[in-house]
Amino acid sequence: MTYEHDKQPRAVLQACAVACKSCAEECAGHESHEHCRICAEVCSRCERTCGELIDNLG
């Protein structure tokens, strides 16, 4: 049985993944700047982690 509150973690993680993907794509366009390269890497990692957590929710 799925309760409404069970959907909240998934929704938060989905929103986080979307935000991280957008950030990574934007920063990847400016990788000539060291801070943008680092940001793109970290945001990509965050997006993957959110996806893994969503998968583990079942």
C-alpha cells in the first residue's frame, strides 16, 4: 500500500535531479573556468546520486 507521504521523498529527489542536471549542463558550457568545471562535475554526481536514491525507493 502506498500512502501520499511516501511520494514526497521521490518528488524531492526528482526535483533535485532536475536542478542538478540543469546546473551541470550550464556549467559544462563554461568549463574553461576551473570553478565551472568543478561545479559541472559535482552537479552531475548529484544528479546520478538522486537517480540512484530514487531507484532504491522501489
